[in-house]
Amino acid sequence: MPVSHDIGAPDGIFAVITLLLVAGCLAVAWPRIGSPATAKGQRGRLREFGSCVALVLVAAMLADSVGAGQWAVGVAGAGLVLLLRPRAAALITSALLLILGLIGIGLAREIAWGVARPGWYGLAHSWNSPMWFVLVQAYAFLALGAWLGWRELRARPAVARLVLGRTAGLEPADQLWSLLLLAVVVIGSAIISSSAWLVVTILGSVAAAAIIRRAPGFAAKLTAVGLIGLGLTGLLLVKSSTVTSWTLSDPGNAGPPLSASPRPSSATARPSARTTTPAESALIKPAAPKPPSLAAAGVSPSPEPRYGLVGLQSGGTVDVALAEAFVFLGLGCWLVPRSFPAVRKIIGLVPQAQLTSQVQHLARSRAVAVDTAAADLRRLERDLHDGAQARLVALGMNLRAAERLMHVNPEAAAALVAEAREASARALTELRELVRGVHPPVLADRGLADAVRALALDSPLNVETEIDLPGRLPAPVETACYFSIAELLTNAAKHSGARDARVAIRHSGVMLRVEVTDFGLGGADPARGSGLAGIEKRLASFDGILAVSSPPGGPTMAVMEVPCASSLPRISSS
Amino acid sequence: MRVVVAEDLFLLRDGLVRLLGAHGFEIAAAVDDAPGLVAALIGERPDVAIVDVRLPPTFTDDGLRAALRARHEVPGLPVLVLSQYVEQLYARELLADDAGGVGYLLKDRVFNDDQFVDAVRTVAGGGTVMDPEVVTKLLGRRARREPLARLSAREREVLELMAQGRSNSAIAQRLFVTEKAVSKHSTSIFSKLDLAPSDDDNRRVLAVLAYLNG
């Protein structure tokens, strides 16, 4: 926790009061975040509470580095947020961290130039801390802010959409990377133009924002390429700059390295002979004991080549620029497979969002499959209970009555026995129908091809079959396809008014394709009627799909595609 | 008359053997799987075989395929196929060689032993017997078609019974009419369906089934 560098007694009391207030705010926020019901909810709640605490700390640090000693203002602001919107704490913290990081970068530049105002930045003091200490903290804050923001935006698609615009076909998580385009534009424009960089930056940022919102996929590609370009440029600049600084540190040359830096637009560094003003010679010593005047700060930064966040100059920042160049390069390379689907295909990387949607699809179709199986079992039980089972009970009763009547009234007994025989025949018929509904005999015996041929024979329509299957398919796929085709043929017979229909089945090695066409009136609506929806559900368990084309006037064509491999070699159907 | 029985369930096999024995058939062999059936059919050359469609080793349609194979080697070998289900597809395969001497019945038909024994005798004599359920399906499929739609209700009844493989006298008995009336109906049916008339029961059945199957 940053503390004001000279805490007096009244300040101490003020601090205690502020801390008490913050504690109060946290206590108020606590019951309003997360749901304590489950263990997972409890963990989320603790995480959100952690964000609240982090918000207080970060706000204090930020306020303290903006205006020395003003940390209490930040704490008060954080308290206000905690009171009003405790759930937004993490998102605000991430934004504050990013700002804090940028301030740190600025401070590091000021330290490098020796124009830093006295004040605290995180754990560093601008006067007696080395520049790298400030810089490391600034990078850490930036990284932390980016990570936190990414996590928060991913968890809140609504907010992400607000920031990023439409996300058609893209998960917000995939699109967040394109936000880096803004950073690329800002850093890149600083390298390209030295004089009007502010204008270029603003214009470039507006253009980048438009691209991000309108064409997120393109923005992501641009980001990847831009980052790699930045990294390579950085390496080139650093190389030429080290050569220069090495030359400059030659004892024979009295010129200060700062003034010797080349114009940013040229990749080669040319030391320019220039006389050093007294103000500039004061700036060479970074650890100057007394703060330089602000007027001097305006003079100094212009001749140095800007690169990356800190700027490239001889001495310490060359290492920083090198590190930044590598970070840009690495980030760009990491983004390439994420932004270019072609590259992704080559290296076989599946993006997170695709896996997520696949898992969701699997969970959904599994739930449907389980439900369907349960419903089928219930129906089976009911059919058996009301049908065959009941008939067998009646049969037993009839036979018992016949047994009793046998000697008393043989004719009545004979009638009862005949009735019993008929009842058993009916029970058998029912069981047969039941089994046919569960697993059709020809399907069990011969597989899909002959089962569909049998189906075609049984259909009241004149069904032509055109079947080319390499062998038996996985049994569940066969069953699903069989019942789907049966449903489609039944629909055609009932509603289409067709006399002729055609079933074509082909297998391409990995995909089973079934076409059911009836030459009827057409106009079938997939949205209406549960039959087609049932088929879709049935096929979804195998990642299969159904497409129906039914223009008014016909013909109606239903195409089903199910990915599957055939398992057994062809069984001869003698 | 010598019979081979192929049925994997002991109770049913035993029941069939007893029933046939009671009606004076001689049981040449009673087997419980498809390889045994083929061996018995080729080795014993029975007058008729009664075969369950579903047999070991794969418990699919081994019985049917064994019967078809045996008929391929011994053309016209009379086979009566029994099944828990009747399928038009299997009926077509049995009828495909046009050699006669085939039957295809639901297992339940065994309940009525007189009719069942009649069917066995018909098949053994080179006749054709189709389960009423098969015939109903065949007719159902063509019911809406010309010229079947032109048949009168009574003519359809006669056609159905003809397709099941019944003789004129059996049809007359069943419909409580004279044989002459049946003969008149059958002539009318054949002319309406444009089939060559035939007095031979067996050829008549095949013609009707071929028409319905076509």
C-alpha cells in the first residue's frame, strides 16, 4: 500500500477514518456479490470480494501517483464504487490498472530524461528508484490490467459487445485480441512520424476502432501482422541504435547520447553533431538530486527515436526496447494461428471458442438422447403393461375358468379355450408390433440397406431405392437413420399426395448421406409438426443434420447427413 | 413323409416334433443351428423342411439363408419357413426362383394344427403357401392401383386366399360358397388382371404372387 511520503499526525487520523470507511463499504458490498449457495458460488464470491479489495488498492495507488499524497481520494472513489456497483469492481480495476501502467511508462520516460516530479509509483519513488524498477511495475500493471479486463469481458458478453460491436460468428473471447490493434497503431505511429505523431495516432486509432467494430476478424489479422512488424522494426532499430551508442560511448566523442539519436523515420541511426545546451547536459544525469524545471522537459524528448512504450535511446532503455520488441514479436506469432484460420488448420489448433461450443452441443445432444431413451423405455413399459401383459393375465383367467368348466360344461370350456388361443395370438401380434417399433427385425438381420428396402416394400407409396453402402454401419446410426427414413416416408404417404418416392443412400467413407424424395405437392414446413423436429433431435445425437426442401408444387426432398465410418465388411444378402 | 425341423428354442422344436409326429410325419432330423440345417438338408433330402428364420450362430436370418442355399443346391427342395415376423423382402427372396415348394408363415399359425399340417403338405407337394399377413401387405401396397381397384370385394377376398396358396375347394369352404362360384371369381380376377388363366393351383398361386410382387 503506497503511503504518502510525509505522514503527519492529522494525516494519520485521516487515514484511519478512511480505512474504517473502506472497511464499511466492503462490508456493505459483501452481501451483494455472488451467490453463497454453492461451493462454486462461494468461490466466485470470494473472487469478487478480492476484486473489491484490489479496486481499493489500485485506486489508492493511482490517485497517489497522479497527485502525490492524494491516495485518500482514490480510496474514497473506490468506496463509492463499492457502495453503488460492487459487481463492476473487477472491470473498473482492470481499467485503472491499465491507466496506472501507462502512467508508469510515462514516469519511466521522465526518469530517463531526468524530469520526473517527486512522488511514489507503486513501491518506487521517482527520485531515488532506478528507471527499470518503475518500468517493471508499469509492465506488471499493464499485463495484470489486460488479463483482468480480458477475463471480465469474456465473462460478460454483453459488455464485450458494447465495447467491440457486433460479434457475428465470433465469440467475444476471440475478438478481444483485436483490441490490441489500438496499441499497435499508437506505438507504430510513434515510430513512423515524429512531428505529427499525435494527429497520426488519433486518426489511426479512430480507423482501428472502426475496423475492430466492423470487421473483427480482419482486425485480428491486422493485429497479428502489425505486432510482428513492430517486433521486427524494433529489432532493427535496436541493432542500429546499439551500434550508434557504442560509437557514442567512445571517450573521444563528447556529445551526449541523448542528442545523438537519429530521426525515428530512418532505420539507420546517424549521430548528428550538435552542441549541447546547458539544460540538456543537466538531463544526462538521471539521478539528479534536484527536480529539473518543467520547461526543460518540453525541450528534451524530441530527438530520441520513439520505440515501444518507453522510447529508444542509448544506455538502459535499449535493453527495454529489445525486450519490448521480443514481446511484440512473440505476441504477434502467438496471435497468428488465432487470427488466420488457414494457419490454424495447418498446425491443427482448435480455438477455445470452438471447443466450448462443441462441448455445449455435446452436452445438449446428450441430454436429448438421454431424455429420448427414457421416454422410449416409459412407452415400452406402458405398452407392455396395457397390452401383452394384460392379455396374458386374461389368458390365464380364461384357462383357469375352462379348467373348472371342463367336466361340468365341456362346450363352454372349449369356447373359453378357443378364446384363450385367440387372446394369445393377439398378444403375439402386439408384441410383434412392439418389437418392430423398438428394433425392426430386418434391420437386426441385414442392416440398413435391406431394412430400407423392406420399408420401401411396406410403404403404400411406390418407393424406388438406390442404396450404396460399403458394409454395416454402427448400430445406433443405423437405427436412427432407419426410423428417420420411416418417419419421412410415412409423412410423404400421409400428407404429400404423392404416389412415387425415392430413397437414395450413399456413404462417402466418413459421411452417410440419405435423400428421401417424394413427388407430391410439396410445401412441407419443417417448423410445423413435431416429426421433422424429432428427426433432427434423433440425428443430433450423432452430429447429423437434416435439411428439407419443399417448394410448393413439389417435389419434397429431405437430406440427412450423419458423420460415421462403416464398421463391418459387406454382408452378402443372398 | 420325412421332415427336417430346424428351431433353436427347445420348447418350440419339441412341440413341432410332437405335433408333426402326431400327424404321421417322420422326423428325419431336428437341428438347432444353421450349419446343422444345411448338413441335414443336403444329407437327408427330406420331403419337406420346417425352418426358423432366426438361428444360431449369428441369430439373424441364418435359417433363411441356409434354406436358400440348400434350395440353390437342390432346386425345388420344399422348405416351409417360420418366423416371429413376416417380411415382404424375405417372401420375395423365397419366391424368387419360381420353383415352388416354398412356404412362409408366422409361428402363430402352428396354433391351428390342422391348417398348419395342410400347409406343410402343400409345400411338400411343390405348392406355395404365404402367410395371410404377407398377402395383406402385398395387397395393401397395390390396393390403390389400377387394375386391382377394379376387383369387387368378393373377388379381392378370393384373390387374397389364392395368394395364400389355398385350393379352390379350400377357398369355397372358407367363404361358404360353391367351388363353381370360386372358379367363376378366379376367371374374372385373371381376366381383370390380364393374367393367363390356369387350372393348376400351384401355377395359379405363383402367377398371383408374381403379379402382386411386381
